[in-house]
Amino acid sequence: MDSGNRSNAADIRAAFSKTLRMFWIGLLGIAMVACGGGDRRVDVAAKEGILLIGNGAEPMSLDPHLVTGVPENRIISALMEGLIAYHPTDAGEPEPGVAESWEHNEDFSTWRFKLRDTARWTNGEPVTAGDFVYSWERILSPALGSQYAEMLYVIENAQAFNEGKIDDFDQVGVKAIDDRTLEVKLTGSTPHFLSMLKHYSFFPVNPRVVEQFGGMTERQNRWSTVENYVGNGPFTLKEWVTNQIIRTEKNPQYWDADRVKLNQIHFFPIENVNSEETAFRAGRLHVTSTVSPDRIPSFRKTMPEQLRIDPYLGSYFFRLNVTRKPFDDPRVREALNLAVDRQLLVDRVTQGGQAPATGFTPNGLDDYPPLDRVRFNPERARQLLAEAGYPGGRGFPKSEILINTSEAHRKVAEAIQAMWRQNLGIDVGIYNQEWKVYLDSQSNLDYDISRAGWIGDYPHAMTFLEIFTTGNGNNDTGWSNSTYDSLIQEAQASDPEKRLQLLRQAETILLEELPVVPIYWYTRTYLLDERVEGWHPTLLDNRPYKYVSFG
Amino acid sequence: MLKFIALRFLQGILVLLAIYALTFVLVAMTPGSPFSGERAIRPEVLAQIEAYYGYDKPFFERFWTSLSNAVQGEFGPSAVYANRSVTEIISESFPVSIQLGLVSLMVALLIGIPTGILAAVKRNSTLDYVPMSVAMIGICLPTFVLGPLLALVFGLMLGILPVSGWYGPTYMVLPAATLGLYYAAYFARLTRGGMLEMLNQDFVRTARAKGVAESTIVWKHCLKGGLIPAITFLGPAVAGIIAGSFVVETIFQIPGLGQWFVRGALNRDDFLILGLTVLFAALIVLMNLVADIVHVALNPRLKYE
């Protein structure tokens, strides 16, 4: 029996190890097929002129009038083009797009665009002025419910039309003089209108195609699916496999096709930042959408050539709920501001090359140097807090910092919590909420202190300062100041120089009253293959793909 | 037997209805809207969008519309992904999850069952202790540790296997191994337990006494009974592998259902959450039904009642 047992076990073991061996051989075989020539995907793609981009997320749609996010913008920038195109390096400079030339009246309130003869949709039709009128009517139609329709409120009567106060689109300040001439009347003098035109909310859609697949105001219009998509950009949509790949190819009908050097761009919607990093290191991506902040110090050492840190027009700050005690007291708000050592925070905590904020509007704007009013001054902070009735932090009401769930936000909040404890003697708690709950809490003013960020829609201080006017949906602090409101309102209707002056006055008020704690100005950190050429930092992360190439 | 199946089927339908109602209530009660974002949405615009998706209707009317549509297999549009319907999303990603699930199941069975049998036959030897300890580690090691570990070794260090995407058989290896090894560990332990129980039965002693070859005892007399625990677990395992592949899908960038489930919840994409919950629930109910039937068929001590 003994021997029998052993031989049986040996049989089974043999059978088992055979199965296992076959499994491993199978695996190995598959693996060898996989390696093929041994070339990495990025190497082959670079030779073929294919750019592989990590896109961060699956786009919610590719319809420029329905989307709101950055991942969508990255793809739509390849597929569509507005009147004005992106400049290869400078976010503020206009580049001719569908419009070959433009003129404006003396006070920048009426603009006339000459559309180029050679601008074509991918179905061969010419891009006309009428297409733009249709497109802007579409995004402003109340029934479509476009979240970015607000961007077009700069156009005369656009707001009234979008709010349903007028039904006749002829009253809105956009007119096709003829097929190639578009006239736009604005609510006031707007010299930075050309910069705004680079935003996808101003992009055209093909009216015939939109009508064919569901009509102007149908949210579930099928025109923007991969089968039906008609664009006018340097690239054309070829394949869209959800959560996997969006493949675009050079558009031969594009008016500036000679300049387009890449043959294809593939976008990979990899949401997990670590998976994206693995994909990059395994040679499957040329560009990542971002990098994990805690990996930056290691990248600085191990792959400094690939790590890119670009300026980005955004402001990271805390909101203070001024409807609650003790934040209704400006002295407390100033004390909280003065007790934050922002330089230490960006050096030790965020480590992504961010600039410590000295004002609210970030640096990087040519015509608007940042204000320098928010400084680290713990003595003055303690003094102010004592004046407010909390000497040494004694008696300071229990309060908490609200963050949306994220390690990076928690680290910043913990650092500031420690600074306040050390410099002011106050103890604030930190609690996190899931993203959508956090958004609700913030807009219902159901918080004491709340972490926030704001990214500019176009390169102008207005996009940062207008949010703190009374009743603005993005104010979310309960702060209201009539002088501030009137300065912003006046600025909206002033000539460029006056406007900047007024905005500086307004921001000065904001920084005296401090319903916010500005913390740092953003950078964009990502990994980029060294072979990619013509990939320049742009302040708004715009993507002028037509200038990108492999050396 | 038909009566048994019919009864269990009816039970299943009731369970699904209850799950649907419960999910609907929970989704309606959850704070946050599918349409909110960092940038505030104007109230007029929000009203338009809500009306479009029927959020302006009273609760019970919404529930009734949603349920009667669902019965017809129509779960409505995604509230977040413009111009995609829930049915489209499911039909696109479900096949991927099934493929990944089946391959992972193969891995789990091919590794788990033989290991379990071997460990039972050679119990209390190295061939028992080593695989069973490894299996214990396998059960304890979460997929979000094992996945990146495998990706690091086979993808980055050895460079022989792709680490992200879903373009062919090679792309299945690492995710299927990650997902399959976890269940292989379960199957190994269950098979070992089942086999041990059988090997200790009186009839086995009798057979041995009569001089029946040990291989015949293991393969012919014990295997069928010894596999019952593993087969009972097969139903939940299939459902679990297909529904629970979220982590693996995220790590290896696989366009399956799991990612949608989590994203649907994070986005408050109500219709998508409902559709996927019902799908997963139906899958689990169905798999349990199949497991029950097979279980009774294999085990002469049980009857369909």
C-alpha cells in the first residue's frame, strides 16, 4: 500500500507538473509572440509618425457644445478648429484658424472675420460663416442645456437668448454677411475676444450633419459618434473604442495639412495615474496626462529628461465660509492667510515646481503681473488673531477643513493645519468627502474652510476675478462686496488698459478682505518622450498638434 | 426538478425586483448630481438638463417609467456620457468582462483544482504545506498588490508581457493571472477540503482494504464527491470574477464593465448604476441557480425540493 500510494502520488504529481509545464510553455509562447521584433511600441510608433498620448480619462463626448472637461479638450483640439487656432508657444497670441484675417472697430466691440476659402469639413463641404452662426445658436439654445454657453455671453444678447428671455436669434450679435464673412457684436469692448475664440465652446459644428442625426437641441444627437463624426481640424476621427483608444489620422482636407507632420495621434483614456506611469515606462505612451505628485522627487533623479514641469494658469486656494463664525471677521481671515508659509509648502509638500501664491490671479499673464500682497508673517498673524479675540488661539471655535477625497489634497491640508497650530495655536480638523458630495457641500455653504482650485478658461485675469462677484455660481464663500462687484462690472465694459487697472483694484479688495486663502499657482507635471519635438508648454494646456513631430 | 427550477426562477425575479427598487431609492437619496462639476452650472441650464432626463417628474412616476423601461431591456441614456445609452455601454463592455472572466476562471481551475487534489493526496507533506501556504497568501494578497507586482516583473523588468490595453491574447495574460490566481487559491483550498473529506470515508477504507489501486480510489471514487465544494463555489466565483474585476481592469486598462460600475457611482450616473446593478444581480442569481442544480445533480444525498 505504501509503495502504491507513492507511485500514485508520483503519477498525479507528474500529471500536475505536466499541466503546469504546458501552462508555462503556453504563456512563454504567447509572450514571445508579443515581443515580436523586440521593438517597443513607442519606437515603432515614432518611426511611423504616430503620437501615443495618455488622455487621463474617457471623454464624456466629443461634441464641443456638450463637453466641459480637459480630457475632452485634448481630443477635440485635434478634431476641430475655431476661427482662431492655437499659437505653438504663446497662449495669448492669436493664430489664423478658419479665419484668415480679422478686423475690429476702435473699441474692440465689433469684430469682422474673413473665413478662408480652403477651410473644409471632413465630408468635403466648405466651412462657412453660416455654420458658425448655426453653431453659436446651438450652444446658446436653452433646450440644449450646454454648460459652457456662459462663455458666449460676451456676445450681444447671447445671455438673454440663453436664458430664454428672447426667442429670436437674429437679435443676438452674430451675423453671416456672406459665406466667408462673419460679423460679431459684443456687449462691450473685449480686446481678448480672440483668446476666447480658442475655447471649444466657440468651435463650429456641421449644421447638415447635426440636423441629420437628431437636430440642433438634441442632447443625444448621434452626429458625434465615431461613425458620423464630421470635423474640420488637422486630424480626423477614425476609431473610438470605449475605455481603450481613440485613434485619429491626419486630415488630408485640412487647409494647413502641409504643416501637419504627425500621421496619427492615438489617445489612451488611462484614468489610474500609476497605470499610466507603468504604460509610459513600458514604452506604450509618448506623453502622460499627469504624474503622481509623490513620484516627482524620484522622477527628478531617475528620469529628468522625461519629466516636464510646465506653468499652468490655475490657482489652488482654500475658501473661507464668511457666513460662519469666526470667518466673518476679516482679521481672522487675514491671520489665517499670514500664518501659511507657502514657500515651505511648495518646497516640501507639493514638490511639483508650483509657485507660492502672493495673490489670487496666477502668474504667467503678460499684461497682468500678479499682485504681491499675501505674505508669510506669523507675528502679525498672532497679533490679528488676538485683536479678533482669540489671543494665542484660545477660544477659537472648533472648525474643519473640507477636502475632496485625495491624498494630495490631504497632504496640503495637513501641512496648513500644522502651520496654523504652530503659528496661531489653533486646532482645525480635516475631513474629506467624495467629489460630488464635496461639490454639494461647497455650493450649499455647508463647510468652514474648503479646498478649491480654479483654472482659467482664457488667458485673462477676468476669468479668475469675476467668480467672486455677488451671486456668481462659483463664489461659494458667501462673501459679497458692492465695490468689488461694481469694479468688475465696470471693467467688463472698459477699454483694455482701464480694464486691467480696474481688475487690479478689485483684486486688491479681494486680498484685503480675503474670503480665500490663496496657496499656490499650478504647474502641469507629466512625462514626455524626448523624441517628441514642437511640444511647447502652453499656459492653458492647449494642444497645437499640427506643430508636433518626431525629430 | 422542473418545479424546483421554476420556483427558484420566480424567487430570482422577486430578488431582482427588490434590488431594483432598493437601488433606485438609494440612488435617489445619494447626495450629489450627475450634472455638477467644479465649475458651477447655471440654474436655468440645470433645469433644462434635468427636464430632459426626466428628473423634474415626481419620484414614483420616475420609478415606474424606469422600471417598465428596464423590463423591456431599455435602461435609458447615460446622464453623463452624452449620446451613449446604458444598453450600448453594457453591450460594448460586457463581452470584454466575459472574456477576461472566462480566461481567469480557466487559470483558477487549472491551477486550483490540481493543486488541491495533490495537497489532499499528499496531506501533511511538503506538497501539501507549500501550496496551501501559498494559497493562503494568495487569498490574503489583494489584486491591487498582485497586479502591479506582476506588471512590474513581467512588463517592466523582463519586458515580455504588455501591461496595459486589450488588443489580443497576450494582453490577457497578466490580468487573467492576477484575477485567476486569487480564485485559484480558493479553489485549491476548497478542493483539498472536499478531497480530504472523501478520502476519510469508510468506503475508501473498504476499497483500500480490498486492494483497489490508489489512483482508482482518487480518480474514480473520490474525485466526484471531492469536487462538490469547488463546484458549489463555481457560481459565486463566476459572478465574482465578472463583476469584481474592477481593480484589475483599472490596473491593466481593460475596457470592461467593472470600470463603468465604479465610474457610474462616482459620476452619479443614475441610469447606468441601475442598469449595471440589475445586470450583476441577474448574473449572480443565475449563477447561483446553476450551481444549485449542478450541486444536487452531483450529490446523491440531496434532492430537488
